[in-house]
Amino acid sequence: MEPLWKLLYLLEPAPVTLVLTAVVVTFGSALRASNYGEEMERNRDLSEASITLDRSQALMIPIMSSCSLLLMFYLFSSVSQLLTAFTAVASASSLFFCFYPYVMFLKSQLGLADPYMSRCCSKFFTRIQGLLLLLCIGIVAAWLVSGHWILNNLLGISICVAFVSHVRLQNIKICAMLLACLFVYDIFWVFFSERFFGENVMVSVATQQATNPVHTVANSLSLPGLQLITKKLELPVKIVFPRNLFGGVVPGNSADFMMLGLGDMAIPAMLLSLVLSFDLKKSRDLVNHLDIPSAKGHKYIWYALSGYAIGLVTALAAGVLTHSPQPALLYLVPATLGPVIVISWIRNELTELWEGTMPDMNGKALTEV
């Protein structure tokens, strides 16, 4: 155990930036998912736009995640180039999804013309959409060439936002079951996997770098500028910040990075998305009944988001004091889910929040059977 004064390292630029980024991304993912769900509900297009998981499907996530983790642990070097290519496609698509609302807002504000250009997969593409797609592909290409950590973070954040928007849960009950299973999953693979596999599987997979297929192709063709293309890539399945960011000093090798897995943002964001939707629904109901003061104070999202920030800081503090990797969900699950359950129980709204409803494509409510 390290002395308590080392907790002052949490005030260095890298940890502070990591926490602020994670909180903003988690809240932004939940907000985007809520807005996107309402938009698809209005368009009666929810079934095509997203996947709503029932209980059995949600419980398969920890199992499939464990299988994927083992596959990456044993076969990462063999499949890394394929994973990189798949990640590049997913990143370009996710960037397009994240940028598109802002581009459309600018278009409406500036009154730009946007004629249709072509048709693809039974849908029409406009000129602005085509230019945006080229921009997204350009960003991914820049990441493939440089491997810069800022571009890695940008792609990872976009994947997180797109995932939370397109993979939905029916209610808090299913979300709580998923969080409980992933709570155990994270603890096992970080703390106990070394006893069974001879190495910390989670840390090993998280710190491995993929072989860059662009460098491989350029090398085989003897293309000029080969030295400008990075040989190894950090896949955007985590956000990373240099420990010496802005000249800061954080325990560990100064060349290393502080990191946080996308799952440690995406999974809590799924909870925040459900809570935010509940808040909005209650606010509308209260406003409709002219109880406007109550509507203003009825926000579970702030309890969950504050809990997320506290849980993340606690996880980082535990890492500093123990000088060992920590399963972030060990701290994030009780810190986010706990306040929501306790406050809703005090307000006598736990049953309503627990069961919840999600709209389907026909505007009907989906309830868990």
C-alpha cells in the first residue's frame, strides 16, 4: 500500500483530463442515445435503428465478452490486422453518426443547399452526407498512418456514443442485472485470471498493440514514405492519455499511458440513458399536470452522473494506492446504480423506474416478461 499523500497525483493533468473526458463522454452518450431514441420513435423506425436487448440477450454480453477476451488473449497477433480493418470501418461509421446532427444543424442555420447525389442500399445520399463521409474516412486514414493517441480517443469516443445509441435495454431491471454480471466479470478478469491463465488476461489484452495493416501493405509494395506510417496501433477500444500530459508526473513509466476501457463508459452510459429517459418522461407528466416546480427538481440523471464521477475517481485512487490495475466497474456499478435505486425508493418510484418501458417501432410499450 502506497502512502496517502500519493493521492495528490490525481490532481495531475492526465488523471484530471481522463476523469473529465470520461464523465463528459458518458453523459454525452446517454444524451445522444435518448435523443436518438425519441427521433426514431417519432419516425417509427426504431426496429431498424437500434437493438433492444431482453434479459437473456443482456446476460449473454458478459459471456460473449469473456469469450472475446480469451480469443484476443491467445490469438491477438494472428487476428490483429483483421481487427484493425474492422475497427477502421466501425470507426468511420461511428464518426459519421456522431458528426451528422451537428452538420445538419449548421446546414439549417446557414441555409445551405443539399441536393441528392446518388443512391446506395435503397437510401439516397446528399452532397453534404458524401462530404461528411469523406471527412470521416480521412480521420480514420490519419489514425491508421499516425496512430496518434488523440485520434485514437476521437475514434473510441465515437464508437462509445454509437454503441449506446444503437444497443438499448428495456428497463432498469435488465440494466441492473447486466451491471451486476459485468461487475463480477471485471473483478474476475482483473484480479483472478492470472491464477487460471498464468497472466492477467484483461491487462494483457488492454495493453497489446495491433499490427498496422497499412504499414504491412506499404512495406510489401515498397511504397515511399514508409517511415511515416506507424508499425503498431492502439485500437480505439479505450481512451488513453500520456502520463506526462502537459508536463505532469504520474506514477509509472512516463512513456506509458493512463487508460480507460470503452466499456467503463458505455455500460454506465446505458444506465444513464434509461435514467435520463425516465427523467424526461416524469418531467413531461408533471408539466402536463402544471406541477412545474416538481418537474424542475426531478432529475435522477445528476445522482447517477455524480456517482459515476465519484466511482471513477475512487478507482483511480485505488490504482495509485495499490500500484496495481483496478476493475473500474467494481467502483462504477455501485456508485451509479446505488444512488438511483436508493433515491427512487425514498421517492416511492422504484417500481416504476425498475420495470420501466421502452417504445417499439409501433409506438407500443415493451415491458419485460
